[in-house]
Amino acid sequence: MANTSSRTLRLLSLLQEHRYWPGDELADRLGVSPRTLRRDVDRLRELGYPVEARRGVAGGYQLAAGAALPPLVIDDEEAVALAVGLQTAAQGAVDGLAESSVRVLAKVVRVMPARLRRRVEALRTMTEAVGMAGTGTAGVDPGALTTVALGCRDGERLAFTYTAADARRTERRVEPHRLVCLGRRWYLVAYDLDRADWRTFRVDRLSQPRATGGRFRPRELPAADAAAFVRARLGALPRPHRVEILVNAPAATVRRRVGRWCEVEEITEERCRVLMTVDSLDWPVALLGALDADFRIVQPPELVDRMRRLITHFDQGTSPAE
């Protein structure tokens, strides 16, 4: 199976514009050397993409006129990772990437094999990404993720084995509603048929999901949306870290940068307070990196210690080599 890197996908996206690219200009757009560009072009040719080359001083590359592009050669796990990564950028998690991510995702999905295209489209349309989503699918089986997404989209009941936090395993039958990517976790919001109530299931604790063939009429979710339902359920659980940070920037500016991940209170026109309740200090550390403003950590002390250790590591990493 070919290893399609993000740079190769970017090259394919540029060539799909059906224009002639001078070699130097194309290499500059990709930020690579002419030699690396030639290797990437060869990789596309190995995948079956008809890339024509013109040699000489004015040499360059373009896709063969009128050629039909073959399906993108990636496996299920790569397809899921690609869809998650691009959709996360499309949510605006990274400034300036939203619009281009939507375009790239649409292009890539079009050249996927029909089977993968159907699964990725289901995942894309049935997922509500909240906060710092898209940090990967670690611990989640991509096949399980897309099976659940298809159940949500097609209105088909699912059955699976679920392992609770206390390691107790149960068989569940549900009517799937939506997937929610919140923080570093994936959740399924579904109506539990055996308990006759709405439930939230962590997808990494879910195994052997399978469609039962039974169709259902969607029920009314007791929340504004699936993300709000998950947040309400998680909010009822005890959290070990209450975070408070004073930021030397206007509240409106901070809300625009990181407001989706926390609560922002205005103190003065040029100062505000950021509040979070989290189960891991990795989240506020990343948030502080996105603030682009001076700040002071009020609590917890563990976050202060974590930042001091990181500052030491960064300082050592940027010191001149001996």
C-alpha cells in the first residue's frame, strides 16, 4: 500500500488545477527542492496519476490533458486519519486553514474509491467536532468509527460490546444519533434500547460494532445538539483540575482565539480571566500556546510546574549546539 504523505496530496491538489506548473514555482509552493519534487512526481506516477514533464530551463509539470484520475490509493485507517485531520482544520482550529482545508477535503474525497468515499463522507457529516478536536484517533479502531458513522447516517440500529470505566463489559443495542469529537476523545450519542434512555459511549471503549439491519425513526435529542449533550454528561463527572489564568489581552480577542475551549471573563478592557475544568493539563498547555499574549497562571500549582518544566526544555532545545 502506498504511503501518501500530506505533501504528495498537496502536490496532487495543485496539479488538479489543470494548469502547467514551472518546476521552480511548483517546488517553491511545496517548500521542497527540485530533486524532492521529482521524487514526489514519481510517487504520483507509481499510483497511476498521468503527470507529464517538460525538460529544459522552462521545464515543468502538468497532468495529462483529458486524463481521468484514478482512485486515491490509501487504506481505511489513512482515509479516516485524513478526513479527521482536514475536518479539524476546517473547523477553524488553525488560523487561515479553514477554507483551504474544505477545498482539499472535497478534492481528496472525490478521488477515493467508492467504498472509502462512502465511509469518509459518513464520518464527515455525522461528526460534531468541538474544541481541540482532531488530535488523532489513538485508541479508536478506524473501522469501528466508520461503522458507527454509517449507522448514524443511515438510521440503522447498532449492537456492540461496551467496556465501562470499572472494566465491566455489557452488550448494548442502540439507535445511533451522532459522533462527537471533544478534546482527545470520540463519543457516540445514542438512544440505548435496553435502558430506554439517551446515553454517551466512548468509542475507544466500544468493540465489535455491527449493524443489525433494523431501521429506526430518529428520536428527539434532549439537548440543543449532540455536543451539548456530551458536555452536559461530562460536566457531571468529577474533574481533577480547575484552571484559572489571567490574560493581558481584551476578552473579545481571547474569545476569538480560544473561546470555544474555555470560559472567558472580562476584567478590564485590556485584561480578562480564562477558566477551564479539565482532566488533563495537556489541554490548557496547548491553549496557552494559542493565546499569543502575556498571562499569569492563578491555579492549579501543577500547571505552573508543568509550564516551568516545558520552558526549561524549550530553552535547552534552542541553545546553540556545542
